[in-house]
Amino acid sequence: MALLPEAEGSAPLPARCHAPRWRAVRGFGMSLAAAGAAAALIAGVLALAGSSGNTSSRSASQGQFLSEKDVLIAAAGGGSSVEATAQQLSQAADAANAKLQADREEVKRLQKQADEIDATGKDEVKGGADKLKAAEEAEAKAQALQKKADEEARKAQEMLAEAKKREQDAKDLRGRGAQAINDAKGLRSQAETIESGEGQEAATAAAAIKQELPALEEEAKFFADEAKAKKVETDAAIKAATEKLDSLSAAVDKVDGQIEDTKKKLKDAQDRKQKATDADNKAKAAEAAATGDSNTETDNEKQGRQDLAAGKDAAAAAKQQQGEVDMESAGVVKLEKQATAKAAAHRVCVDLPGARLRETDGASDFAPVAMDRDTSSAKKCAEWCRQHEGCAQAIFSAGNKGCYLFGEAVGEAQEFTKGFNSSFCGSFEEKDGMQAMVDKIYKTMPYVPDPPKCAWAGDDCSQSKCCANVPVPNWHFTEFQWYTCYRKDASYASCQLGSAPSDWDGEVLGHMGTREVPKAPEGVLTQGTSLFCFMVVVWSRPATEAFWSSEAELANNIKETGRSIMKCDDRAFFEGSGLNAGGDGSSINNIDSFIGAWKKVQDDGRYLHHDWSVKVDADAVFFPDRLKMHIQSLRTPQGSRVYLRNINFKFEFLGALEVFTREALQLYFEKSWVCDGKVGHQGGEDYYMLSCLDGIGVDHQTDHQLLNDKYAATGNC
């Protein structure tokens, strides 16, 4: 007899297990009677297994029943009796029946779960249909109310117009009556005058006039009565129009109520959507359970397919409910758009381009219920405010596309700049008041001219008619040579020192283009007083004299004591490595190093958050609060590009204390590259800075009391 094969793909048994298995097969020896009895028993067991719904084929694959070969081996092995083998087979059959019973219970449980899911889905569908119908009815009612309100508004407007017409007619009648009375009085006076005269002619004229008087008096009485009647009619018409408008207001309140109801329905729809999602998840779980059991039980496969079908039905119901939710959401959006359009119809906005209004305590949300909000431009921001009752002020910032809405209008500007647009919004009756606020606000707008674009020496100045170069002084700044824009010919002009070349046309077109900024008038916005102060320190450089402190010691003392720039609104210390590279210890020949220091200020960026930037030397005694007092007295127009000329000595701008507006530094950082090639780099950084600022069009103000310097001996302290 051949060996029974190993299970395909299985590892071979250890060597010590092979011999007994070989002997069990080779030692197959029994009587034919015993073999027949065993075969009969096997047939009975197989019949029993076959009667249980194909469980044998299923259980064989799972190891629940023994194969025919395994039965033969078990019957023949080691001389075991047929009875023992039958008992083993009986036990196996009992186990199979128990497993079958458990599977049937599981099928019942899944069936019950599927029935529950199906019932839940049907309830959700019915509830969704009811809610949808209610939402449609609510929308229809709201539309009817709106239509009725619009019609009532139209009638009320017509009645009001008719009332105003009647009121004007009454005024006209009163005027005609008054004129008739005056005419009668005049005739009576004329008659009395004539009566006092002499002669038959006078008596005849007086009699004629007296005959006209009753008719005139009657006409005057008629006009007076007609005017009184017209007044009564006018009062009644105005009263009726007022009542109509009150009725219209009530209708609008009803529409608002409908919107609130629709909001609640939208929430209910969202709740149903969540329930539908839960039902879908249950269906998917049932599908997974059915799929897992399909490999072990034929009846379970059938039930699983039923559960899967039920799950798909539940999913379809969930999708249908989602569609209903979307429809209800669309209905809410439609109602909200109608409500905002209705609000906008009787409101108006007045814009203030370039103005940033002062804000109240906090911005309001005015958030939408369901519709999308788009306030990405100044126009859209103002329109959103117009569409919402209670919104009185809108501020749009182009920098961050921000739209800020407020329930209170503030008739005061915070600043004027191209990056902002503000709006007042209110009813048509409030338009005149809003326009008056706009006019008042623009009266506070400072005048800030564009910077001049003067030509540098060697460039064409025929268009600008001004020169960018500062005058060339002698060493003591007591004598100067000025640049003048001379015409060379019809197409070219240039800035020259002294006189024009002899072969030029020689017409003088202009001179240096520097400008002194006057104080802003009272009521006009002025530059604030917020200070960003900084020092440029060479931390590693020792003191130049034994009895002096080094820059580092001075700067550290300022930090420790909280003096000088530590009292500013913000402050910084920048490394000044490379300053005085010439080794002479003086403030000359440091231009390139300070250009690098100013680049650090630009990269730091804090100067943008303050009204003024101040460069202070470490050995300068500086009081920020006193500087603020001087700034307030200068009344610099807000937004001006200005540096301060600080001392009445030489070129009026010494580097111990340099003061600039934010806008002046912005222009400097934008055009400093021009100065790199046009302004000489020999000398002190303060004169270089003055020459550059004047050349690129930065204006100045003068306060010679700002600085007392040892070179100047001005006695300012």
C-alpha cells in the first residue's frame, strides 16, 4: 500500500514520527467482517452529516469532520475496535450540530439587526420628507409675505406721495388766499385814500373800489376754506400712509420670523443627516458581518446578501436624506438672500476712499446663516454692511483683505492712506447726516505732496526743473556753490555748479528742490509721537581715552539703568562692526559702515510700527519724553516724509540725534541705491544722510532746539 501523502505545502514531520505512521498504514490487517462493519458505520455517519445542510463539505474544509482516509486509518490503527471509532465519529457529529445551531442563532441576530436598520432608514426617510414639505411650505409663506409686503410698501409710497402733493396744493391755496386778502386790504386802503380826496371823480373811484371789495373778500374766504379742507385731507392721507408703513414693518418682522424658523429647520435637517450617517455606518457594519460569515455558512451567505441589500437600501435612503438636507440648505440661502436684499433696498452707504476711521470697542460679526460671505474688496465689504440692519460702519484694509464691521459710526478719521477704504451705512433718511460726517472728516485730511523727482548733476532736468544735489560748501560751511538747472537747447537741460557753459542757451529752469513742511492747521491730523529708538554700537572697541568709557560700557549702562532709548516705545541695539574703519576714532569716514547699519534697521522692521524713528549716539544724553514735546509742537502733517533739522550749526543736521518719520525712512529704503552712486562716500554719515534725503525728495522741518552739540556751542541745554 502506498504512503499517504503529506499535506501539500506542509513541512515534513520529524524523523522520529515517520516510522509509527508507516506502520499504521502497512499494518492494516483486519477481518472482512470487521471491515464491513466499519464501512457501514462510516456510511451512517456520512449520511448523518449529509442531512445537516451540506455541513460536511463545509466542515471538512475547516477540520470539523474526518476524511474517509482518516477514518480508515483511525479504524485500523493500533488494533482499535470498531466501537471506539464509532464513538469518536458520533462525538464529531455532535460537535458539528452544535456549531450549526450557533450559526443559525447568529443568522437570526443579523436578520434582526438588518430589520432594525431598515426600520430606522424608513423612519428617517419619512421624517426627512415631512421636514422638506414643512420647509417648502415655510418658504412659500415667506415669499407670499414678502410679495405682500412689497405691494404694501408700493401702495404706502404712492399714498405718501399723494399726501405730499395734497399738502403742497394746500400750501398753494393758502398762499392764494393770503394774496387775495392782501389785495382786498390794499383796495380798502386805496378807497379810503380816495374818499379823503376831493371832487366827484374821487367819489366815483371810491365807489367802484367798494363794489369790488365784497367779491375779493369772498374769493379770499373761498381760498381759506379750500386750504382748510385740503389740510384735513392731507392729514388723513399722511395718517393712512403711516399706518401702511407700520403694517409693512410688521410684515417684515414676519419674514424675519420665517427666517428664524427656517434656521431651526436647517438644524433639524443637519440632525437627520447625522442620523442617516449613523444608519449608513450600521449598514456597512452589517455588510462586513455578512461578508465575514459568507465563507463558513451557506445560510449565512444568503442572510448576508439580504443584510447587504438592506444596508444598500439604508445607504440610498441616507443619500436621499442628504439631498433633502441640501435642498433645505438651498432654501435657507434663498430666504437669507431675499432678506439681505430687502434690507439693502432701503439702506445706502457713503464711502471714504483712502480713509481709515477710528474704531469702536469691538467689531461686530454680522455673520451669514447659510449663504457664502464675500468681503474681499472695499466695494463688497461696504455692500455686506449695507445688507445688514444695524451695521453702521465698515473699514476695509487692502493689506490683509480684511473687512471690519461696526454697529456704531464714528465720525473721526484715524489716518488717511491708500490702503484703506471706510464707509458709513444707514437708511435713506440718514444719508444727509452721513454725508455731513464725510465732509467733516475730509476737512481733517492733511496735505502731503508727492516727493519731487529732481535731476542729479549730469542728468536731464528739462522736465523736473529742479536739482537733487545739495550745494557744495567750504570746510566751515560759510560759503556755498549751488546747483542750477540751465537750459542747453530745446531738448536738453542739466544741473550745473555756478554759471551755465558759454555755448548753452543759459535759461534758468530751477534750483535745488528741497522743501520745508509747514505746521498742519488746527483740526488737521498730525503725525503721532510713538518712537522707535536705536543705537549703533561697536561692542568690541575700547575707549579712545583712558578717562573715557567705551561705547559698550555706555550702552550697557543705559540698559541697566533704563535711561535714554530704554524710555522709548520700542528700542534696539545694532552691532556697528566696521565703524571708523580708518582708525582715527572720529565720526568721519564711516559712511559705508552706517549704510550697513541702516540696512539692519530695515531688516528689523520695527520702525514700521511707530510714527518716528530716532538714531541716538551712545554718548548722547537723550530724553524721549522731551523729544515728544518738540514733535507735538511741530504739528507735522500725518503721513509726511520728513526728517528734522536739529541744530543751528553748519548743515543743520548732526548725527548725535537723527529723527525721521516712518514715511521718510520708507522712501529712503526704497531709493537708497540711487544715493550709493550719486552722493560721495567721503566724510561723515550725517552729511551723507542729509544729502541723500534731500536728493531723493524727503522734506524736512526745523527745530534747532533739539540738540546741543560740543561743536556748535549753541547753549540749548
